[in-house]
Amino acid sequence: MEDERHRSRRRRRGLLWAAVAVVAVALGCLLPAALVAAVVRETASRSTGDPASPPGGPAARLAAAIDAALGRQAGALLRGDRDGFLAVADPTARADLTRRFTSLRALRIAVWRAEPSGQPTPEPGQPGRWRQAVTYRYCLVVPDCTPSPVLAATRWRETPDGPRLVAVEPSTSAETGTRPWEVSELVAAVGRRTVVATTPDLRSRLPGLLAEAEAAAAVADRYAVDGVRPDRYRIFYAGRDGWRRWYGGGRPAWTGGYVVTVGGGHHEVVLNADALRAGGVADLLRHELTHAASLPAGGWSDRHAWWLVEGTAELAGAAGRPVDRYAGLDDVRRMLASGGWDGRLDTVEPADDAPADRVAASYGVGYLAVRYLVDRYGTQRLLDFFAAVVHDRRPMTEAAREIYGEPWSTLHDDCVARVRGVTR
């Protein structure tokens, strides 16, 4: 599957603000690097007729034993039975698996399935040691969700009492990176619409974050353009180490938050604790949760619609405030005065290395254009237009004529005229 990415970033007047990373990932299409890739290649070759791995051979018998052990472990996790979860573990794996158990239970794990991929392959030069690719599928809080997949490499040791799990490698997926619960101990708070998790050192922030998240979810729910609201908004509040490691890290230091599509129709939100010490959590949560509510299940990557996607999230983030109280107006004015934009909405997305004021101005243009559409035509038509362009991938020329009854060229120029008019 093509690696579809969308990354953008913004900053407002000294407040370290938001970035969006929406990565398209289909169920079963995670492609981890290095170790997992090697395991998948080897297991695929062995499961397609390799005579060294006959149906009743040692690898096949071990595969059945590993499958059974993973099944018992999954049942123990869902029951909250830590001893049962660790029963399959080699002593060297107990600390890591204990942390994973604690984190997943804190997140209210509701579905956990472990599905081996192919047959195990021997570790070169290590008799009795094996590798096995495993796809884990999980739901948080809600048991009837479509599970999100994680493909990981596992290591096993044969013993007289059956295989013992030596290690579960973090899923260093090229598309999404490592999930927080794979590498960090987590504590969590669960509300009616959200689950918010962080590391134990930031536990004191959870009550306030949950309250802000629940309020933001009530706004974001209105932007579920396909009529399907997220079963729970998944929010991870990252300290310095989590920010560096979760979902691959690598975001600029000024980034306040981002969204990642993780499969099963779910989007997970990460907030940067260091960037948000000065406040702004409420606006950021409304923005990011609106992405989670409005974007297609498989993610989005059309750069020409950047202004529409980000403008809609900015509209939600502004929470109905008057246009003249929008924080980015001065940045838009400066960009227009400097001639830093050619007046086309499909080119307003900032470059990766754009300065902070240019980033804020780009978001401001998106907000003002979307605000114009809502003020003139109403919210429902905006959502219909968003669905046509972003979900159905229809040309704006076609969607504008059908939904707004106007040529796109006219509508576009009206939006740009509003941007220029408001910022004079």
C-alpha cells in the first residue's frame, strides 16, 4: 500500500502549537522496518511450500504451540490476570510484558487478538530460539469496535514445558511508528467520549485533561461528516521521552500536537506536554479531535485540500469566537502585505521549513475561507463539501457546483476576497 502522509505545523504568538500527521494505514498493511520485515519475508517463504517446513514438522508444531500460548495470554489480559499474562514469558521478558500489561489495562483494553503470521523461523546460530511475526489487533474501551492492527516481531525459546516468549519488539512501522503502550508505562482516565493517557510523572494532569477532552469531543462530534463519530477519542499526553519515541517521534520541538491514523478507522491524538505548558490545550484539543472526527477512516493525503481540512479544524478550535478575535489575523495580514502568498487556496499550505509566522498565516487563511463558507451557506453545506472533496475525492469544481450551486472559480475568489477583506 502506498505510504500516504500529511504533515503540517503551526505556531501562534509565542504559544507552541499544533502539527497534524495523518497517516493512511489499512488493516494488515503495516510495514515495519528491519526485524519485522525480515521475519515476514522468512515466514512467508516457509508458509508457501518450503520443504524444510513440512505441515507436521517442528516449525509447524511450534507454530501451533505459540498460537495457543498467545491465545491464553490474550485471554489473561482481557480478564486482568497479570500472572496468567506473564505465564508465557521468559524471565528476561517479564519486566517489559508487565509494563505492557499495566499500560493496556489502564487504557481499558476491550479487544486483544494475537494472530501469528506464517510459521516461526529459527534464530541463526541459536538452537532452540525462534522468531515469529504477530499481528496484534486491539480496541480500547469499546468491545465492538473495528480493531486497530499492530505488526510486531516476537522472539521465543523452546523449553520442555512449551515455548517461552523472550521479547516483543516495538512495532517500528514505517507508517505509524511505535504505539505509546509498547514503550511506555501509561496511566489513563476514561470519560464518556474520550480516553486520555499519559506517563505516571504527569498523572496529576489527567483530571484537567479529561475534562478538556470531553468538552472538545462534544464540539468535534459535530464534524463527523460521514455521520459516524469515533467510538472513543484516543488522546496521549506526551512528556519529553514519549514525544521523542511515540509514533516515530521526529516532530519539530515547537509542535504542540498531531493526529495519526492507526487502522480500523481510528485516529490517535498526541499532545506535547512541554509545548503546552503555557496553555492552549482546549483550542488544540478541539482542533485535533475534529480531525479525528472528520477525516476518512483510512487517512487523507490530498495537499490541494489542505486549506479545507485545516480550516475546518480551526473553525472548531475557535469555538464560535468572532472572527476579529482569531489569534492568527495579524500573521495573515503580514503575509498578505509581504506578498508571501499567491492568492490560491490550493497553494497556501506552508513548507516544512516555513517560519512560525508563515505557518500561522496559512492556518489563518484556511480558517477565514472556511468561516466564509459557513457564514454564507451554513455548516451543513460545509460538511457536505468536505465529504465530497476529502472522503469521496471528487474535484472541487464538481463538488462546488453540486453543493453550493456556484462555479468553484467564483466560490474560490469569494473566499479569497473575504480573507483579504477581513485582514485589511
